[in-house]
Amino acid sequence: MLKRFLSERPLRLPHIKPYVPRPSDPSIFWFNSERDDIVSEVVNRICTAHESDRTRLEIALNDAAFHEIRRLEKQRDEEARDRLGYWRSMIRRIGKMDDSEQRHVLHTIVTDMTRDVSGNFDPRVYRFARRAVPRLIGGVMEPRRLMAAAPEPLERVLKVEGDVEHLRRLQSEGSLVFVPTHSSNLDSIVLSQALEISGLAPTIYGAGKNLFTNPIISFFMHNLGAYRVDRRIRVSLYKDILKLYSQVMIERGYHSLFFPGGTRSRSGMIERRLKLGLLGSAVEAFTTNQVRRVDRPVWFVPTTINYALVLEAETLIKDWLMEEGQARYIIEDDEFSRIDRWFTFFRKMVGMRGACIIRFGDPIDPFGNRLGPGGQSLTPTGRAIDPGGYVEQRGKPVVDSVRDAAYTRELGEVLGQRYEQDTVLMSTQVVAHVLFRDLVQSTPGMDLFARLRLRGEIGLDREALCQELGEARDRLVALEAKGRVRTSEVVKEDAPAELLERALNFWSGYHDSTAATLEGNRVVLGDPALLLYYQNRLVSFAEDIASPDQLPAACEIEKLGVHR
Amino acid sequence: MSLRVGVVGAGGFGRAIALASARHGHDVVVWSRQDRDLPEPIRASTDIEVIRDCELIFMAVPARHAVTVAEELGEVVDGRHSMVHVSRGLVGADLKTITQVIRDKTVCRRLGALAGPLVVDALAEGRPSGSILGTGFPELTQMVRETLGGAGLRVYETRDVIGVELASATVGFLTVVLAYAQEIGLDPSTLAVVATRGMVEVSRIGQTLGAKESTFMGLAGLGDLIAAVAGDDRPEFRLGRALARGAKLSNAVGEVGTYVEGIDVARHLIEHARRLGLETPISSTFAAVTEGRMSQEDAIQALMERHVGKE
């Protein structure tokens, strides 16, 4: 009951003393006053696209009713009791409705769905969150600091890399679309803090409706610009609404954030196959502005979120192994929903230097071109070009959704490459890779699942391991010099023995099982599945960092990533 | 509607494309490094600037020149341009396709790869022929059909750009193998098995690079191979025959008198497959024979004794 109430009607603060935005405030501060206008623009565009074609309209209504009935029959909850009757009666009547009745029903459905998606932004909640969240996280990590006026320890855990100054300049000239890698449900929280630390404006973002069932998270999500995405709804109109909502917001100059991977990387690998729906909405926002002669560029910021310890690592890798990542799209019972795990996680992170690194990559235009200081699109040799040329046909900008879909696929490819180049490899990932490679090397011919059953059975000489670790690190640093990938400061600076100890400390006591432990002079592999998860970040580089005798094992590891 | 067409490269393919485009009434300019004599109304130039005003660009240079030519094009093209290449090769050990090279070196994004059983003379003279265009941009297909299509050339379309480029590049190598097999007197049925299974082999490798199997079995792959075997006098065919007559690879290449991209492509493909643990019986056996590591008889025996699985 409460779950449904919160997800349907999230809490808002009363309008006793509403905040009046100032001209210098970011665009999102005006969102509440523009919301109705945005909702009606989305509704009008969707309805106009369907109304001129009766067949298309009927298919859309039938599709909506069919999928909603199916979903609600499965859900068997209060919502089902309320809404099933409506949809069942509608699906029987669609064929008998005249044109105006069908259009009316479409309008009602689309309006309800768009309102449900649209978020809220309360500057008061934003200002409170700016102060409270770092202290809260800091307090969890070090309780004695909770009441103290001491500076928050958050910045010790969270490090921001990249040309933030460039992004600060661009944010007042166009719409920035942050497109990060996705490993954890903490990503949006961590990223919003990174934006805050960097002096960048808050963004709108889509959040799974399942996240709104936790009252505290629901309150913040709802009041900080999140729009709600109910992944259970399979209706094609709903997907159109989500994309168009995102598009209209970007057209209007709202900075935006979404995860092109769609869902958290189950394997721990860097995402290569991206979902193109929301990415396409941003490309179409650029085209629409060009056609309307609105001079508001759209720029993408490839961003990597790099954790030394991933809150939900065990559940994610288990899920990947069960069905190679396809088992469950929405996981509601993982570590993210367990508050005790949050405490252990944050406590673990605080003691460790460089435990989380957010790297803002160099921004690009919708066609993958890098940008000059003022946002000009540049060729590889630095010549400025007009990005509007990409959407011209015979000298005139035109909307062409098929062409834009092709540009979006290309952009997806570019982002995949940029994720690799901008990934910052962390201590746990490098150590896990070397350990896992040793496991593969010492079990030739064995399949992956047989290897994963070897819990506590393989021990490695610590000294030899440190030697391998040092060599792998040196090769990674050489790859970094070529711009292929990045490594964290500790990976670069620590002696191999320190690096090993750091990774073992990260793992010890957080996950239910231990990835590896030190027993005398031997490092014993605990849970190979956890090692697999952390090392998967390196699959693309396995061969480059292997010595000739490690090459067969490295090739086997690299094969894991072929169909990524 | 008349288009401004630029052709980069004035070799056989470049000239044929220029002639076909001009025949369709388009305004054609050809760029090449050396002065060329081309029939009116085709204009020829050695200044890359002439390409800047073109709407559609055909890049018709061998793969080994693709990087430097793309760099030069990078200075004159922008987002308004559309570009199609007709190269049959790949670049470097990491099997980079020509569209990838163009994407790296220029800001042109409306790209396509034209391949299949294209024959230079037929294209130049407008004799019936067919081809496949790999592109994500239907408007580009439309432009190519307007420029080269019509009664002379059927231009089919696929979105599998990398598939078209890989299939086209590997057909060169398979042509060498088939010419070799024919020259040493293998039966037509054996040739058919080598052609079909060879195509399966290269398509398996192609799929690891993102290509679709169906593209290898279509015009870009099998279709093109049939044209090669039917005798459109490709240098790859002459190379295969020379090797079968016992010539060393370097001598055979000299005998053919032109650079054959298929050999380099095969070498890199075999290496790529080895790293991924993929089986490449036909390619690897052929490489062993041509490098003198295996006799013809042993090669045939080794291939025939392999385990036979499902198709």
C-alpha cells in the first residue's frame, strides 16, 4: 500500500515559501513552472503523430491495452484491481469507437503516462541535499563526524577527473548530456555529487520506478529532477513518451543524464553494446533545434564511474553467470536494498584512497567530433566545422528519423570506444585480473564454470604474484601513455606488494565471500566469481598486458568479451 | 536531379565510376595524384580542393593508400558530405575497415561501402550488373542509385557495413585459393566445397568483428566469389594459378604485376582467429602450402580427414 502510494504520489514539500529562480540559476530551477507546458508538448507531438493514421492509432491503443492487461494480470496487486477493468473494457471497445472517441482515449492515456513520467525539481530540496548528502555519507563512514562541523570526508573517497573547466564553460552555451558507464545503483547519487563538487549544474535523469519505493530515496529522487521510468510497462506508446520527454527537455536546454548501457553492467565489463533509445532522443533534439533554427547545441559527455569496490558485485556477477546477463532485467533484492550493506560499503570505502573515481571525458558533438574551447565541432586536425551540416539535405536542415538513427548507432560506437579510453582501472580490478589469469593458466582446458567452482583450492606464491602484478601494471601504464586506458593513482604509484594488500583489504569483510586472502606466503583464491567480476574490466586489455607465456590464458580471458 | 560527384582515384574503378556518373548526367570531377586524361564532360584535377564542393564522393583507391588519402580528404570534407568507397582491402593487423579509417581521419559520417560482383568494364559501359551497398543511411543508397544505378547496375542495400567490407576483403583471398585448387586439377565438386566452407570460415571470423553471416552468403561474399571464379580476370585468380604452378609467393606477385590485397588480409585474419581460438582449416592449410610447410597431397589429406560436423 505504502509502496504504491510512494511510487504513485511521491512526497513534495508544501508551497509555503516557494523558491523564485534567479537568472543565473541553471535551467532546471525553472522546471516546475515549465512542467505543464513540457507535458502538453509531449502529449501533442505523440497524439499528432498517431491521429492522422487510423490504423496506426488503433494499433497503438490495442498494444497499450494488451500489454497493460498482461502486466496487471501478472502483478495481481492493488493497481491491478483499480486498472484492469478499464483496460479490459477498452480493448473490447476499440474497434467500435469512432475517430474522435479513439483520439480522446489516446489523449487520455498519453496524458496520464506523461504526467506519471514527469518529475519535479524543488530548489529547497536541492540546497538541502547539497549540504546533507555528503554529511550523511560521511556520517555513515565515520559516525563521530556526523554532528561535527568538520569538512565532509566525501571528497577523500570521491575523486573527479577530466576537464571540468571546459564543461563549466559549455554548460551555459548548450545542453550537456552526461552518458556514464553503469555499475551500481549508487551511480546517480555519486554522479550528482561529482557534478556538485565540480561546480556543474544538476541534470534531469531517468530513474527506475522501483527506486521510488524507498521513502527517503523516493523523496530525493522525485524532488531533484528525476523522471520515473517503469520498466514493467511494455507499451510502445510509453517508450515513445520516455524518449520524447527526454528529447523535449534537451531541446529546451535542460542538462540531462542517462546510462546508455540501459542497466548495470552485470559482468563488470566496460559496456560496448549500448541501448540507443535515449541516445537517439538527444540526437533528434539537436536536429529539431537545427530545423527550428534554434541555436542551442547538444553535447555529450562520456563519463566513467570507477569503483574499487562495487556495492552489488556479487548479485550482478551471479546474474550474469546464470543467464549471461539476461536473467533479470530489474533486480529488486540486491545489496542496494540492504541498508547494512550500505554501512559496511561506505565504511570500507572511506579508509581507502581513491576508492571511487568519476572521470568526465572530453565532450563530443552528436556526431562524435571533439569540441573546441567554445564548443565548436572540430575535425581530427583541429579545423572548426558546422555540425548543422550533418542534418542538411541539399543545403536545408531536415528531420529524418532514419538518418538520425544511423547517426545514433555511430555515436553509440564512439561512446563504447571512449568508455574504454576513459575507464580508470582500479587496484582491485588489476589485482583480480592477475589472479584470475593465474587461475586460467593453472587449469588448462577447464571451462569457465568448472573454474568458478575452485573455491579456496588454488594458492599462489605471493612473491611471484607481486612480480606478475608489477609487470602487468607497467604494461598498463604503457597502454595509458598511448591513450588506450587509464589507471588510478594508486595503481601507478603503489609498489606491487602494496597494491596486492590494498585489494585484499578492500575485499576482506565486505562481500559475503572473499575474493582472495593472504595465508602466510600464499595468496589463496577464495571466490573466483568475484575475481571474474572485478577482472572483467580488463578483458579488452588482457592480451596487451600478458607476457608470452601468459598469452594463452590472456586470449581465453579476452574471448569472454567478444560478444559483449 | 543532378548531383555534384567527386571521384577520388583514377584507377580502373575510379574511371568506371566517373564514366557511369557522367552518363547519368551528373557533374563529375576526378581527383588523383597524377594528371589524367578523362573524356568530357568529366573534369580531372590534382588539387584536393575540388572535392570540397561535391555532395557525393566515391573513394576508389587501394586499401594501402586509404589512410593517407583519407587524411587529405579530412582537410576538405565536413558533415554535409556523403562518401562511398569501393576498396576491397583492410588496413593493418587490427583489420581496420576503410569506413573506420575514413571515420578516424575525417568528420564525414554519411558513409557507405560499395561491393559485390562489380566489374570495371561493365560499370564503365553500362552493361547489366549488380552490387551491394553497406550503409546505415538510406539517403546515401538513393544517391548511389541515382548516380550509378538504373539499367546498368542494380544497387542492393544492407545496414551491415562491416559485413560488406569484410566479405569483400576476404573474397580476394578465397579467389586465390580457388584458382590454386583449379590449377592443380581438383574436381568442380571439390572446388564447390572449398568455396562454400571457405566462406563459412571467413564469415565465422567476420562475426567476431560484428559482421552478419548472411552478408557473407550474399552479393558481397558468395556473389562476388562466383563472379571471380566465372572469370572476370582478377589478379587474385592469376596469383592463385601462378602459386599452383610452383612459384614462390614473392615471384608469383611479381608475375601478376599488381598488388593483391587478399594475401595480407588472409594473414591478419588467420592471426586474429588464432587469438580467439577459432578454427581456420582452409586458410591455415593454404598458408602452410604456399609457405612450403606442407605438400599439396598432405594438405588435401589433412583437410579430408577432418571431423565432419553439421553445416
